[in-house]
Amino acid sequence: MDTIERRAPVQADRQRPAGSITWAEHLAVYEAYARKYGRSQSAERIAERGGFGYDEAALIGVQLKTWVQR
């Protein structure tokens, strides 16, 4: 039986198309984000709103490792 890994969206920017990352990586980015900016939005809500952007992840010191193009 195939299992589908949950993924979170990543917003496109000028250099890269939209994509996705594993949910585990999304949660790791969220934890770094929450330490810097607080928890006014949940990880779920950020994913619902289109996910993190590349530049946003870079600003909080995270390099996206599981990104794949949509």
C-alpha cells in the first residue's frame, strides 16, 4: 500500500516557482518562525494561506531541503 506523505506549500518568488516541502520540514520552519515572530498563526494556518516563501525561510535562517516543484 502506498502512503502519501503530507506536504506543505511553498510560495513562488521571482527566482523560483511554487513548490512544497515535507510537513516535518514545514513544522521545523514554523518553530524557527514562532521563536522570532510568535505564535499568532498556527503552522496549519500558514499552510492554508499558501505556506512560507523562500525569502521568508531564509530570513529566519532556514534553507529548504525537501522542496519540490508543484
